[in-house]
Amino acid sequence: MKVASIFLNGYYNFDQIQFYRSEIESALKQDTPLICADGGIHIFQMCGLQPTILIGDLDSISDFTTPTINELKQSGVNVISEWIGQTDKDYTDGQLAVIYALKKLKCNYIIIYGGFPTSFDVDHFLGNLKLMRLGFHISIIPSSFRAEMRDVFQAIYFVSSQLEINRKSEKSQYISLIAEHRNVHVKSSTGLRWDVSNMWIDPDQPKTLRNEFISDANKVMIELAEGSAPVYVIHNW
């Protein structure tokens, strides 16, 4: 399964900068493409590292002095020139990054950073959620597509078949399932305090919030029934 890490121009917890540095360094060791959507490159600057690809209209990095775009190119960053300055384009920079990962790089698993909201940019957060859905719809094999939005203390998974989540600590671990369509059918689940096996998740009845890891469970398994629509699974720890 080919993975791409996408860094949006969004919220990063700078008090936990080591988390992002570790994620980037781990991806580099695995030769995972690191795609920056416009100002997403700022997290790389703070970590003293470089991405693989920079894409977008670059209106969020107009304050660039060091390094300049040319210096980034010379250092090996693939700067996609097509969209530079195209602020009236029909795509967001995040969409361009997802499309590039799936169409150009042929990835079928995307990990998104910088997608969670601050107190005032919920519109971006909701749009970022849809980036995972976009990836599902344009992937070559939707049934094998995987996506997640990852941050220091939480993650959101876009699940089209099955998911395994490992416990992060001894503290309480919460699992929530959010449906967009009525045809979300869970075949089985393990490791949860409230079993959701054979449950239909109603998008208008959000009762599958804040489920919990069983105290002695090290992982949770969720499998959707054949023909089920995808579901968002949120892990808070």
C-alpha cells in the first residue's frame, strides 16, 4: 500500500513540535512522499526539514525570504509551478495535494496533518474532512483506499472496509463513529465497551459517540459489512 503524507496550512500544536518532527522523520525513512499544500511548509521550516513536494497557489507563503522558492527547488523540493499565483482556481490547495497523491503518485493511503480546527476555522476543518472523502472517490480501488487525519492527541479515520486502532496510553481512549449516509453497517467490533457489531449507523442519530476502549484492550477492531458506505472513526486519547 503506497502512502503519502499531506501537510495542510492549518492548525499545528507547536507545544508538541517533536510529534511532527518524529512523524516527518519516520516518513522520510520509509521514503513516503511528503506533500505540502501551500503554507503547510511552515511546519517543515520549524522542524528544520524539507518536504518532497510543494503544491498550491502559494498565497500563504508570500512572506518567504529564507528559503526562497528557487532555493527550495535547488535543494530538491519538487515545487509544482502550475498553480503558483492561481488564487482564483477551482480547487483548494488541500484538494490539489490529495489529487496529486492519488493521480500522480498512485497512492491509496493518505495521512493528513494540519487538518484539525482552531477556535475560529471550523469551515476549513469541515472542508478538510471532505478531502478524505475526495480521495476515496478518485482512488483507483476505493475498497482498498485508506485515509486519516492525524494530530498529537486525536485522529480521524475514513473507513471503507476495516480498521485496527492501537491504544496510545493507559488513560481513557475514546472511539466515535460518524456516518454521512444511512447505508453504514458495522459487521463486527472488538475491544469496545459498547459493542457495535451488526449495527446500522444513522447519520441523523449520532449515538455512537464517545465509546471507550475496554480497560484491558490494547486495540480496537472495526469491520464494515460488505456493501456498507464508509464511516468516519474518531480516536481521542
